[in-house]
Amino acid sequence: MTDAVVQDTGVEGADQPAALTDGIHLVVDALKLNGVETIYGVVGIPITDLARLAQASGIRYIGFRHESDAGHAAAAAGFLTQKPGICLTVSAPGFLNGLVALANATTNCFPMVQISGSSERHLVDLQRGDYEEMDQLAAAKPFVKAAYRVHRAEDIGRGLARAIRTAISGRPGGVYLDIPAAVLGEVLDAEKGAASLWRLVDPAPRQLPQPEAVDRAIELLAGAERPLLVLGKGAAYAQADDLIREFVESTGIPYLPMSMAKGLLPDDHPQSASTARSLALRRADVVMLVGARLNWLLGHGDAPQWNPDAKFVQVDIAATEMDSNQPIAAPLVGDVGSVMEALVERSKPGRITAPAPWREELTARSAQNVAKMSGRLKAAATAHPMKFLGALQAIRDVLQENPGAYVVNEGANALDLARNTIGMQVPRHRLDSGTWGVMGIGMGYAIAAAVETGGPVVAIEGDSAFGFSGMEIETVCRYDLPIVTVVLNNSGVYRGDDASPSDDPAPTALKARHDLMIKAFGGTGYQATTPDEVATTLREALAAGGPALIDCVIDPTDGTESGNIAHLNPKGISVPR
């Protein structure tokens, strides 16, 4: 517990002065009581002293330059640790900045709690024009799993307990906790305050699937001619790595990892169908989704991308997710670990097997696609000016020497090409734009990965994507974190060769020397113009173990409009390009 304030009551004959506490102390005490070790945030009225007290009490406080980046860090911390990441923001504009990340965390099913100070209720509700006046609770509700407000200091412990449990239990998500300035400053008896706090018991209990549901899924998989597993980031979050691997290898079923599930099994595993993805989706007759949703990233399960006759088995902790896009023939409602354990236990050896012709068909297509990709990579390796694939091959080779490094990846071409070029060997070591495809997660995710794990991080950024959170390079340097940021700089959004129809730069044009930027904050900056220079500087930066940035000069003509999702651009009257 933090030290309570001892105050003289002024009453003669009193044996001892009363010990007092306040809302700020109770927030910190409640966080510590529930095992919170790190807070990500931006200070200001009314939460500056809360950050100071948290730091003094042994909680690590990581101060950012923008609340959205702090929120993304908290979300990534939740994904990596299975504990709600905590983001602390000021009121109104600061709260709204953080809300972007909180909504993104909810969409991606990452546990996170945003705690924001707010203005006085009696002023806000009558719209009297208070400092940073806003009904933050009402604003948050549509975008989060739950939102709560604390009106009395004695309810701070209850509010934090509810927020943490809600964020982590069932399908994880973002929770907003509103604490008005008056509540933070409210003074009360220390003994009464301490009694109002409690530690959560089993905040994320296991949810076991029904045995008949498990048997139904086993029967469906056992009768499949072309079975397929799709592993989503929910499978990675579950940390049920050994059970998933046992099921995959004991059945022989080919699998497709979604981007943040890469590394659950090594990307070069013989059962991986990643390099035959299109064929696998189009031909599979029974598909088991493990912590994955049939959302836009999987074409909603629709033909012609998918076999129109495919039957689906879905593993998800939320029953409401079933049938969201396609009929689910065998729903398995429960946490991923419990479901996979039940599948392994109830499936007799040899009951489920992937027929050899199916595996051979995928293997043959993989060999064809790998050969095609090899030709593209070979051409890019010697191209000048440097291409995306030339730089990414160099990064890939260095990362193979450093399999424990965490990879953060965002952009359009930078994301699509890196995902397909750079293999992962270790679970939960790849973090990217996720379900929303949002830009700006880069530096927040990278900082969280470094803080929560202590391991090296390589953030592979498109130059446009980097711009959303690039000022956090100062945060990286201030905390001396082992993060190497690699900016694939083709001087534009998508590409840098668009002609402008006016005297201003084209809407997609950018211009920056990012290596000079990090030097201003005390980090190490490099500029690389060839794949060899990329590899040399990345090895040097990783070996040094400190903040570094490599500005990779990419051919401005290299890149595809909108990357792999150009089909989402509206098709109206042709616009000059």
C-alpha cells in the first residue's frame, strides 16, 4: 500500500491523529493489489500526480508523446501477457485520443483498461463549459466492451476490479474507466479506504466445451477429404501452444496461420499451407477455425474464395460469434486451451487423419508458388534503386539469425510484402495492424513488446505508417529501449512517383530523412540504399541493443495502390493519377 497521509485532527486528548488517504492513492493501491506492473500514458490535469505516485510506489510508468500511441502499447501488452494493459490519459481530447486505441483493442480482442480523468459531473451535465468538458462515459460506450464511472473514492477499488475482470474474462476487450478529478482528490479515512480494495480471484476462468460438441467436431473432421485448420491471433493469445501443436501434428491436417498467429508452429513446418493459401481455401471441405473469425480478412467465408460446400468447425469463447458469416456445423464454445485439450483427449489416435492426396496437392502448389516467389526475390536482390523485396530479404536473413526478436509490422506494401517474406519461428513474436488494418500501431506496439518482454524488437514500417506514431522515437530513446525501427521509405503513401495536378505535392507524396530524426533524440540513425547495407546496419543495431532507426531508401515507383486490398477502393468515375 502507498503511504497514507497522517493528519492532526486538532482535537485535544485524541490518542493519535487520523490517517487519511485520497482517490489518487486508492487507484495506485488497487492497481498494485491486482498485479499491475506497468502503466502507459500521457500526463496532464488531472492525472499527473497519479503517474508520479504510481512510479514512486514501484509501478513502471512509460510516458508517451500521444495518447493513441500509449493506448496501442497498453493493448499490445494485453495481447502479450494475458493481463489487461493499463493506459492513463487526461480528460476530453486526451481521452478521445486514447479511445482510438481502446476501440482497436476491443476489435482485436486484446484486454485493455483506459483510465481517464474527467471534469466535474455537476458542470458537465448542465453543459456549463468546464475545462475539457465532455461526457466521456457516453462517448466511450459504443466503442468498448464496457464503460464505468466512479463517483466516490470508496468505489475506486470496486471500479477497478470490475474493469479488470471485464477486460480479461470471456472474449477479451477494451474497458473504459472514468474517474472525475473530484474523486481523485477526495480525502477519506485510510482504514476505510484500504478496506474498499480487493484482489480479483480467478478473473479469467476456463470455459470448457460440452463433450457432445467436441465429439461432433471430431466426427466432422474425421470424415473430411480435404480438412484445413485456420489459426487466428486468438489461438496465439491463448498460449496453448503445445496443445495446438499436438493436435496439428497428430492429425496431419494442413493449417493456415493468420498473420499474428505466425510462429505458433514454425512457418517452415511441413503442414503449413501458407504458400498455397488460395488453393487451400478454395478446396477445403471441412475447415476448423481456432481463435479466428470469418471476417473480411478471410473473405467472410464466401465463394469463390472459399469452397461453397465447405463445412465449418469454429473454436471461440463467445457463442455469439458462431454463424456470424457462415453456418457453423460444429460450434466449439470455450477457451482455446480447454477446447484443444478436449479435442486431443477425446480423439482416439488415428481417428482424424488428413488424406495423403490432399496434403500432396497442397505441397505441389506450394512448390510452384515458392518457385515463382523465388524468381521475384532474386530479381529484387540486385535491383537498383532498392525494391521493397530487396530490403525485406535482407531483414529476413538477419531475423533468421535472431529468432527471439519481436517483429512489429505496419503499412500497405510494407505490411503485405513483409508478412509473405519474413517467416516466424516463435509464438507471439509478430504484432501487426490486425483486424481493423489500422495504421499508427507501430511504435506503441514496439514499445510494449520491449517493455513487457525485455527482448529486442524490429519494427518494420512503411514511411506513411511510421508518420502516425514517429514522434514516439523520442520515447524509445528516453527509456533506452532495444528497438530497431526499419522505415521502408519510398517517399509516398503506397508509392512516391505520383504526379501532382497543382503546384502542391501530390496527395500521396512524402519526403523525410528518418535517420536524422532519431539522432535528434540521442539514438543511432542509419541510411541504407542497398540490401547489403540494410543487412549490415540491422546486424549492427541489434548487436548494440539500443534505440536505432534505419531509413531504407526504396524506389519511389515500387509499390501497389492500397497494397493487397486495392479491390476495396471505390470504383466510380476515373480520377486522374
